[in-house]
Amino acid sequence: MTARGRLRWIALAALPPAAAILTVVLAPSPHGHWSEHLSTAGLKATQLVVLFCVALLVGLRRLPVALLVGLGIVAVGIVAQVHGDVQVAQSL
């Protein structure tokens, strides 16, 4: 693996902690149930980014169509969860 490839995987591994830090910055003093929804939305958004980055690193053209369809369905589900968590956090 080249140095650039290693750097990409390291950056990918750094995404979840970065999302956690960003969530703490957005809600520095958690006050109950809404902050849990906000942090969950941040972590699920990170899952979506990781899914997309892994697909790009592996190479979309090399993946079978059935797997791409499955990844697309998973991505749509994660987007729906993030949207729902953000709406719940805003309503609380």
C-alpha cells in the first residue's frame, strides 16, 4: 500500500472521533434527551461518510451492481435516520 493509500485509511478512521468532537462543540453541555439524538445524528452521518469513502477507496466500478444497490439502500436508510434524529432533537 502506498503512503497516500495509508493516509486515506487513517483519515477515514479519524472521521468518527471528529464527529464526536463536533457534536460536543455543538452541544457542549448536554441537557437530556435531545442531546442524545443530536449525537446519534452526528455518528450516523459519519457512518454515511465512511460508507461512501470506503466505496470510493475500493472502487465503485469494481463492485457488483447488486452490492451497489444494497449500499444505496443502506445509505438512504442512514439519511432517513439522521433526518429523523435531527427533527426529534429540534422538537425537544
